Amino acid sequence: MRAFTKIYGGHPLHAVGLLLSFALVGYVIAIAGPETLWNNDVWWKSIIVWFFGSVLLHDAVLYPLYSLADRLLTGSTQRPWTLSPVNYVRVPALGAGLTFLMFFPGILTQGAESYRAATGLTQEPFLGRWLALTAALFTVSAAAYFIRLILVRSRA
């Protein structure tokens, strides 16, 4: 087992999980068919294009940005924190980012005609609601941080 870990660089269960993930993706592609990944009418609406585009966007743009933001939060050595604010920033930022990722067509009013035809409603409230949700996430997180900070300081 140590030889495998030394060669592979990780625990054997990691390799098993990775192989099972690849098997699941292969199964889904086999069931759905590879032709479902490509849109012959409009190439940029293909699943495969969006998949690789999102990988490139994440790896080339988003990862450096949130790594830099994390480094700025955790790299401050001038003032030792009584209570680190890192997770109180990470959690609402993750919530806001994932919510934006799930609802960005509505937030950016993409496909307004299709949405109106399907629901009879407009996409106007999406941006305001997402901003309100983001503000609420950061407000609750800031309140939790200050409550926790008061409790930590009162114990000391």
C-alpha cells in the first residue's frame, strides 16, 4: 500500500473514487449518446463547449482571483487576529457565487423571451433578489462574526 501511495501520490481510495467518477461519466455519455454533447445548429450552445469553457474560465480567471483574495485575507501578518474572519467571508462569498452560477441567465436577463413565454413573467426581479440575498448572506455572516468575537474576547 505504501508503494502505491508513493507512486500514485495519494490514498488508494482516492484512485478508486476517481475511477468510479470516470466510469459514471462514461455511463452517462453511453446512455445519453455522444451526439447530445454537440449542437449542430449553434456550436456555442453545445454542452461540450460550455464544459470546456467553464473549466478554462475557472482555471484561468476565477481560481487566481479567489486565491488572491484568500491570500489577502490569510496572509496578513501585521495584526494577529483574535478571531480569523476568513471563513466569515468565504461562506457568504461561496453562497453568492454558487447562487449566481445557478441563476445567471435570469440575473443577466438572458433568454427573456423564452422565460416570458414559459412563465408569463419577466426576469426583472432576479438581479435585485440576488443582490438582496448576497447582502443578507454577508450581513448574517458579519453578525455571526461579531457575536463570536464578543464571546471570544469576553472569555479572555
